[in-house]
Amino acid sequence: MRTQKSKSTHQAIEQASTYADWRTHALDLDTQAGMDVWKSNPNSPHYQYQLIQQRLINLRKWRKANDWPQLIYSLREGLHRNLGNLANPELYKHTKVGTKYLIDEYITEVVSLLNQVCDRDIPELPYAQKLLFFRHTGQSFGRSALMLSGGANMGMFHIGVIKALSEQRLLPRVISGSSAGAVVAAFLGTRKDNELAPWFQGEGMALDAWRTLSPMEMFRQQSIMDSQKLEQFLRAQIGEYTFEEAFKRTKRIINITVSPVAKNQHARLLNYLTTPHLLVWSAVLASCAVPGLFPPVRLMTKDRLGEEKPYMASIKWVDGAIQSDLPAQRLGELYNVNHHLVSQTNPHVLPFITDTTRKDGWSRFLTDLMKNEVQFRSKQFMQLASYGFDAGIVKNLMEGVLAIVDQQYYGDVTIHPSVRMKDYARLLGNLSQADFQEWVLAGERATWPNISMIRDQTIIGQTLEDCIMRLKKQRSRKAQDV
């Protein structure tokens, strides 16, 4: 039974408008529940605490002795993303904030050592070897990516997720988006850090991307919504940047998924490596082209003279969420991504999402069993139904639905909104400023309980990336001095 104080603290958590307020009340709730004792005791069946404990002792001992060769050797050998099962989500289900103090101390020590190796002169580690150390260690450790799903107007939830991560300096440089997620990824990938705050507030954004066609226009264009209106909105908010230009401007690596209309093509991940000269707004327009809602899109690129022209003019593309809502495999191939943060707002997925912060038990087991059974039977039904059609629009529709049902919609950390029936009723249509802010705050509040786990799972990889960037700048400054 909750005490009156506990009820008051829970209410304060639910009403918090900033992470600082949320964290203060959440820590208070942990203290009331006596979780400081649990945090202080390193023992747990969910990770190899003795391994972590011994490594922390050794690292501190070698640091105190200034034994940098041994420290570098140990860091290079022992930095792995899930060393001793540190990334186990079960370690974060007991408390509102944080986990075992041992885990916090170990990660803090490693990050501190990496920064010292990067920034101080170490005779045993000249510049070339130092850069190689960070590159090889970073390649072994891997990178994190933020993947933004489709979801029409629910996709504004992603902005709140990004805001929460950005304020805690936990936003990955690699971001993917499909459909509504592509819109948000493109907004983020074309704005510098000092331009994000107004965007989070919706300042300067005309939230009127939707216009329904007249019956005559619907018949002629074979779609319901006005793609020209959406194009105007995207060009105004994103600009005329190519993927390469956007990367050079923000150093963020945005990736947008599109699905082909033609059967002999595969889903594509568009970015500064695969399509450097492609216009970002055209990729987003294609990724938003839900069949039946918007017509297929021809991608646009810049030629060598900077003139706009069609990209693969004979091929048209549609909604990226149909075949590749979360392109985890391709991100791994291109950027060495092996850790995925997912902001999931796809309307057909949300009813099947499991709350990963809940402890295991019979209630969760039975709920998951029911959800998995419904999902499996839906897939089975679509496969059987498609056998009755050799070709045509019905066959294509069945295969499209099957592709949607058969995808993986989770990440290592999955953040999602708690939706109501009225949210489904307002999936399409222009948002008011109040609606926009409501979705942004919902994204923030859904992210805050995951901040501790995200930090612990990503801060070492982020530090390795930051060190490589600092070393490259150091080399550039030395070259200019010469």
C-alpha cells in the first residue's frame, strides 16, 4: 500500500515538466522504498559483479601508480559493450533512477580514463598510436543509433525524445527515420545545436502539412492527400540541403528509409554515404508517401552544377515504414552500429509494445503471450490470404501488410507513448500548437525513466567517438601551425 507521502511523490513525478524535477522526485521515491540499500549492494544475479568489481579495483590501482601502458592495455582488451552483462535491462527495473552503484562507478572510471588518455601527453603512446587505439577500440565497442519509426502525427512524440536526450548530451550522431520519423530526422539533421531550442518549442514551424484533395483530384491522382502541400511544408522546414551538405552542416548522420513501388527493387537507406547528392526533402517526401494516402514519389538530386534533377527517373518510391521501419542491419553495415535506441509511434505496433520497465511476473507473461499470439495469427492469416491471388492490387496489398507485420519494431531501449483512442482519431490532419507541445512533452516524459540506462549503455561509445574527433582537430591545428 502506498503511503500518503508516496502518493504525493508519484503525483509529482507524473506532473513533472523538466527532467531535473522528475529526477528529484524519482530519487525521493527510491529513498522511501529503501532502494539505496539495493544500490549499495553490488551482488545481483543479473550481471557478473565480481568481474566488474575486480576490473574497477585494477583500473584505480594502475591510475594511482601512473601505469599508463598497463591502463591502455587493459582498456583496449576489456572494453566491450556488454561486458559482464552490464547492459542487462533487468538491472534497471528495481529503481526509478539508476542501478547498482558499482556499475555507475565502473563506467565513470572508464570514461574518465579515456578522456585522460585522449587529452594528456603519454610518452608511451605517441599521437599516431593514440589515434589508432581509439579507432580500434571504438570499432570493437560499436556505435549507438536513434531510430525513429513512422506514426503520422504521433511522430511529433519523437521530438520530445530527442529533446530529452539532447539536454542530457546523450543524442547519438547516427539517426534513422521512416515516414513521420523521416520528417523528424530531417528536421534534426539540418539544424545545428544552437538552432534546436526554437524547434523544440515549435517556433517558426507552420504545422499545416495536410490538405485533403477534392473528389475529382483524388480520382485523377489516385490518392487522398495533397502531396504538393506536403512538399511545400518539407522544403520550407528542411531547406534545399543534400545529405552530404546536411552532414557537413551538423555532423549528424541522418538516414531515411524508402520502399520501392517496383517488385524488382529493394528498400533503400538514403544517407550521405549511399546518396550524397540526393535532396533530403525529396527523400522525406518519398518516405511519407503512404500508398493510397499520397502518390508514389520520384526522388530528386543535385547534379554537378547544383541543378535539381530526377534521381533514377524511372523509379518511384513510397513509405519507408512498409519494408524497413527500423533499418538496424543496414546501419550496422554502414556505421558499425550495434546498439539501438528506438522511438516507436507506429499506430499498428503500439498495442503490441511491452513495457520493458516492468518486472517479470505472471501478469506480464500472460499479457506478452496474448500479444505474441495475436501477432503470429495475423501474420499467418495474411500469408494464407495472399496465396489466393497471383497478381494485382489485392496481392500487392496483402504482401505490403505482411511486410509490415513481419518486421522487428524493438531496440535495446524502446521508448513509446501511452496512447488513447482519441490519439488514433487525430492521426491525420494539421496539428495545433497545443497538440504539438503535448506530443513533445509526452516524448520527454517517456524518455526520462530510461535516461540512466541509456547513459550507462552509450556514454563509453560516445566518449570514444568524441576522443577521435578531438584528436583529429588536434592534428588539424598542428598542421595549420606548421
